[in-house]
Amino acid sequence: MSNFSRRQFAKAIGLSAAAISAPINVIGQAKPKVVVVGGGAGGATAARYTALNSQGAVDVTLVENSKTYTSCFFSNLYLGGVRDFNSITHKFDSLAKNYNINVVHGLAKTVNRAARTIQLADGSELDYDRLILSPGIDIVFDSISGYSKEAAEIAPHAWQAGPQTQLLKAKLDALKNGDNVVMVAPPNPYRCPPGPYERVSMMAHLFKSKGMMDSTITIIDPKPKFSKQGLFIEGWQKHYPGMIEWISPDIHGGIVGVDVTAGTVETDFDTFEGTLLNIIPKQQAGAIVHQAELVNESGYCEIDSDSMRSVLDENIFILGDACIAGAMPKSGFSANSQAKIASMHVLGDLINRKTFPARYANTCWSMIGTNDGVKVGASYESVDGEIASTSTFISQAGEDSDTRQTTFEESLNWYDSITKDIFG
Amino acid sequence: MLLRNKCIGVAVGITVCLSCFAGDTSEESLSEVRLATRIDSILKEKSDIFYGEFLAAQCASCHSKNENTGAIPIIHGQSKLDLTQALLEYQNELRTNAIMQSIAGALSDEDIGALALYFSKQ
Ligand SMILES: Cc1cc2nc3c(=O)[nH]c(=O)nc-3n(C[C@H](O)[C@H](O)[C@H](O)COP(=O)(O)OP(=O)(O)OC[C@H]3O[C@@H](n4cnc5c(N)ncnc54)[C@H](O)[C@@H]3O)c2cc1C
């Protein structure tokens, strides 16, 4: 179908007529171009839905620095010995083959917003009519005195999945009974609010499965409370009595710094020693949105809650961990959900595809122990310019083991479904 | 499963139930009658399949079209009646799953009709 007849067709079946900017899709011109930066939970979903729903009417290019994507979601299960590394690593083949997406492996360095182009590290350039950015997070290494990129080779953060996750796994596997782990948890906001506490559960699960009952894990937390706290504490007492200690700021008084070679974390109250340190620092949106000057003072990007469009540039949409999404937590599920709304508006702009008032969803499952899963989630809408929850749920303390097992099984099923929804 | 069969019975046997509505009115039969009436009215309304497709994208994070076996059932290809009824049962806590109770709780009758139409065509 030619561009012209496609527009008439759209009109004939009653799709919305007015695009936000001047119509780009005019007879004789090339197809409109959508460029997506970041092939993770948000970006790959956005590329896939845009390609799928445009039915060939737009060109979609996905720029992703890595050849494969290892998900942070379920990476804690890998640490606990419940999943293998391959099962959390995904390829981009299907997006290229089955959806005709131009997958470019390279690092996007700069965005020229005036010219609507992006520049890659290899010197190449791509132009866009609409740009979708889902770069995830960067670790703010110097937010903890004594920590750095180099220090992360000794005391991994493993908060970006891949080599860091494998490094932490190798170090965990090398521990002996009686060795101990000290984790420094991140301050808000960070990706995956229950993530540090699921990780600690999985570390304890690993120790328990290897009979290392004298090993302990200490969490030094800059936050006075955390996600699903009651459920985790209950679970730790049940599965790992005496193995996990959580230390809140009113006890440690503040984190002064770390010394990764000595294996110590210094706080106002005391110095904690660990055979292994897992340091998870403060985070901020990926570098590309900083370069493009799309962030506010928080280090993240403000978006329009109806569309995921940047409040600073109508040609750019920002998803996932990099954006400020009101009541939605930074999760893979959220990023996947937001991507569908952004994609709808991109196609609304470019080919007049019909748009609807935004609906978002999220669920975060956490595995506490064998067949013991808990969940928290919500549905969201755009209310008075903010993404607000309209309906929420959370697992209850003291639930029977059947319920917990079903919840765990849901999470396994979810992982298969969402990775299919992301990568095709 | 039991509940579902019982409710289909209610949906088709609406007049029978209306008589129990008039006479013996236990809480349960009252809510089942309301449910049957709502199923009826949702199925009667004309739904927008494009709206259904839009809403259904948010279901795809959990409900895959193929090869799903396990705790999350395949809903693609279910009949409009089954889908409408299941969603209303979650909404009214006649089915217990916390996720689906919450998700269905955020859906209007128009949403449910559109989703049921869309999934029934997959
Ligand atoms: C331990 C842990 C457990 C988690 N568990 C869960 C869970 O159970 N459920 C859940 O929903 N979420 C979970 N999360 C959160 C989830 O991983 C993130 O929220 C999600 O990945 C965010 O998606 P995103 O698209 O914003 O970023 P990512 O998924 O991180 O994708 C960003 C991609 O962009 C690429 N990139 C960045 N900048 C550039 C550039 N300039 N050029 C080219 N490519 C670039 C990166 O290589 C990366 O592949 C967990 C996170 C952690 C750390």
C-alpha cells in the first residue's frame, strides 16, 4: 500500500486525523524514520511494537551497544543457582528477521536535536523523525567514597546484568562456610525496588543449598524502609534464620565509605567486614539523555504522562529506568508497559494511527526461597499530568505455601511471556 | 472451574434466577444475578476492536499467545462470553487471584467488552 492510500485507508476506517507536528508522511517522500536507542526491556519492546503496528509504513532502527541482552530480571535467580546464565540472555535475531527492524550494534554518543540526528561511537550518523530513548541506568560510582569502576571488579555491583553478574556469581560460588557478605543497598530512586532484598534471599538460598549455615549476609541500607519489607523479613526468618541482618540508617548512622581491598564498609556507627562486598550505589539515567540535555536536576527525565514524550522535545520519547514515571517503579515490566504507549504515540504522530488514553501496568515478583514467591503490582493511568495507580495488590504475610508456590510459578510464566513480548 | 460452570448456568438461565431474586435472596444469588445482567449488557454493546487491541497490549506482558503452560493461561481465542465472565468474576472477587482481581478492578465495562472482542478474534 502506498503512503497516500494508507492515509486514506486510515481515514476511511476512522483513525484520528490530526498529527501533533506537521505531517511527515507525504507522497514522494521516504518512509518516516523511528530510531530507538537501547535494546532492553523498554527499547526492544518499543521497536517491536512500532514495527509490528506500522505494518511496514515506518523504518525502525534499534541501536544497542551489546550483541546480546542479559536481563537483570531473574539475574538474582541465577545468583541463587535457580536459573542458568543462558536462560536470562537474549538475542536480537527475531527482531531483525521477523519484524524487519534494522538492528545496529553500536554506542549512541550524541543526539543533535535540532538536526534530528544521532551520532554513534564509530562515527556513523542516523537521522530520525521520532527518537525513542531507553538507555536504562548508569551507576554513579563516586556517590560512595572509595568505590569506582575499577573497585567494581573486586566488589561487584551487578546492577547492570552481564559480566558484572557473572563476576558476582563466581565470587559467591567461591565462598566457604563461615565466609560472609556485606551488601550496601542503593538510595531511592533505583531500578527494581525489591531487587536488593530478593538478591540477599537468593544468596542465602545458595548458602543453604550448599550447607553453608555459618555464612551470613549483612545489608547496610541508606533507606529506613524498603519494598515488601514485611514479606522479606518474614521469609528470611522462615527460610534462613540468623543468616540475614538488615541494618537501617538509624542504627548505622550513615555510610562513610568503602575499602574494597580491605573488604570493609565504614559507617558512622561501626566498620563492617565482608569476605565479599556487593556495593550497589546511587543510579541515574543513562549517559545519552544527559548528553542530549533531557534530564532534570534529579538525573532522570521528565515525560508527559499521557504519552511518554519528553517534556523538553516533542520528537523524543523516554522510557523505562531513565524516565520519571510517577507512581510506577523502575522495572522491566514498567519499561515494557511504557514502551507500548510511546510506540502508539509515535505512530499517531507519523502515520495518524489512532491513540487512546494511556494505561500502564506493573508487577514485581520476588523469589524468597524454594517455591516461595511474593508479588506487588498495580494498574496505572495518567491523572492530572502524573502517572498514578488506579488499583494495587500485594502478597500477604502468612500466606499458605500453595499460594506462594502459585505466585512463584506465575513469575516463571511471566518471564517467558515478557521476554517474548520484548524480543519477539 | 466449578464457579465458572455455575455462572454460565446463571448467564443463560437468567429468568430462572430472577425468580430467586424476587423470593429467596441470599447474598450469593444476588451478586450472581447482577453479574449475569452485566455480562448480558456488556455482550450487547458494540465494542471497538482497535481499543481492545490497545488494551490487550498491556496483557501481553503476562499472557503469551502461544506455548504458555503454567500459572498464566492462554486467553487468545477464548469466547467473548468466557472472557467477559472471567474478568467480571475477578472484579467481583468470585475468583481469587490477586493480580487479576486488581487488573480487572481497573477495567470499565467498555474496556471489558473491547478486550473480549479482541481476544475472541485471536
Ligand atoms: C537485580 C535486579 C533484579 C531485577 N528484577 C526485576 C524483576 O524481577 N522484574 C522487573 O520487572 N524488573 C526487574 N529489574 C529491573 C529491570 O531490569 C529494569 O528496570 C529494566 O531493565 C529497565 O529497562 P530499560 O529499557 O530502561 O533499561 P535496560 O533494560 O537496562 O536496557 C537498556 C539498554 O540500552 C543499552 N544502551 C544504553 N545506552 C546506550 C547507548 N548510548 N547506545 C546504545 N545502547 C545503549 C544498554 O546496553 C541496554 O541493553 C531488576 C533489576 C535488577 C538490577
